Amino acid sequence: MKKRIFVAGHNGMVGSALVRRLSALKGIELVLRTRKELDLTNQQAVSTFFASENIDEVYLAAAKVGGIIANNTYPADFIYENLMIECNIIHSAHTAGIQKLLFLGSSCIYPKLAEQPMSEQALLTGTLEPTNEPYAVAKIAGIKLCESYNRQYGRDYRSVMPTNLYGPHDNFHPENSHVIPALIRRFHEAKINDEKEVVAWGSGKPMREFLYVDDMADASIHVMNLDKVIYDENTEPMLSHINVGSGVDCTIKELVETVAKVVGFNGNITFDTGKPDGAPRKLMNVERLKSLGWQFSVSLSSGLESAYSWFLKNEKNFRTS
């Protein structure tokens, strides 16, 4: 009998990568629902779904996500929708008797001034970045939901915290996207419009870490299938989540120049130092994941080439956005 796996958020960037990877494995039957078919913020609908589908495992990749502008503009939407999705899925999975679940969070759970590289122990040790605090609080709640159902009911609900992700099915909206898809679109449009210059925000000095989304999917499946129990109430503080990243960072200037090269933009690149830089560095400590037998395989340049290739194949979908 095949293992029935529900991937929540299968049309998103991470969810679609999980589907690609899981589809290649034997003995698995994927259970997928679009937003129109199943509203994950509707408690009754989610409860009915889990009660009737005989699911064995859950990958919780569904979330409302966006860049700084979106987080600043719609904070209520971000905290409400993410809390509802997490509460409904995790509780309904428990009541349906599902023992294994993997929750995908975000590196923004860590304090704004966390020591670099950021380790799992940094959670709840300081103030969050104000611009995405509602989203971060929701993701922290997801970790604690998993941790609490493990403690009270003996479930095996695990959490992984990815660094900055990019790749196929990313959001290339000109205002609401993250830095890599925004740069890919900006340099591509500059190239086709024969512009002579592209202006990047900030000094280019801050350092950031990036992970190709298929690597994230591989890491998630690896963590889900570990025999070793991730939750350990004997640690102090309790380490019920695992960082997922490359453990390698680069300056924004290096990133900008690499994207320009991949896209084929040959004009000038200038940096608007009047725009904010943000934190000087954001790097994940991934030693725990390495000790559990996984590390990244897709280099930044290779991943950017794949992301740009996907963008070109789907460019028509972004022309009006």
C-alpha cells in the first residue's frame, strides 16, 4: 500500500519543489488540493478533509508570504492567515491520528540582532525585525504548536527553518517579491529595453545567504525521514526545529553582479546608498543539519541560471503584474 502524503501549499515555490521530489520516489501517493478546493483558513473544511482522506504524512508548506512592502502593508493578513493555516492543519492532523508532520518556517523567527551565524538556540532571545514581526510571530507559533503536540500527545511533528529561498515558481512581482526574483526581473527588463544602467538599493555591502528551492525540498524530505527524533525535551533550550541553509553567504553586490551576468545585462550597475541596507549580515548556522547527514548541493550561480530559465519560460505570466 502506498504512503499517502499531503503537501499543503503544493502550488507555491517550496510546495511545488516538494511535489517534484516526492513524485520521483516509489511507494508514495500525493494528496493535493488547490486553494479553491480547500480553504486552509477554514477550520471545518480542513477538519473534514483530514477526517476523510486517510493521510499518513503532512508537509506544511502553505503560507501567506511576501517581501518587506507586503509585510508592512498587510500585517493583519500575514499574522491571521498564517496562524489559521498552521492551527487548522496541525490540530486536524492530530485529531485524524496522523503521527508525522513537517512544518516549514522561516529564518525571520530569529531576533533582529541575533549573533551570526544564527543558531537554533537564538529563538526567543531578543526582539524581532519590526517590518515582518507579525509573520515571524506566526511562524514561531507554528514551531511551538508542533512542539506542544509532541510533548502532550507524543506526536512526531518536526519543524525546519529555511534561509532565503529562490527558484522555479518564485514570486516575480515588481513590488512584492524578494531580492533574487526582483533582481532577475529588473535586469531582464533592462536588457530587453536596452537600458544602460540598473540601480540597486543600498551600499551592496550587507551579506545574505541563499538556498535553491529544490535543495530545500531535499532537506525537508531528509529531515522527515530521519529515524532520530528531532524533538528533544532534554535540551536547553528545547531544539524542536532545524535550520536549513547553505551555510555560505555573499555580499548583495556580489549577488547583483552574478544575477546581471546570468541574465546577460551588460550595462552599468550603480548602488543607491540613500536606500536602507538592513541588517549587515544574515547567515544560518547549519551545523545541526550537517550532523544529521544533509548539506546543500546547488551553487548560487547554477541555481540562478535555473531560476532565470524558468522565468523566461513563464515570462508571459508576469507581464501584467
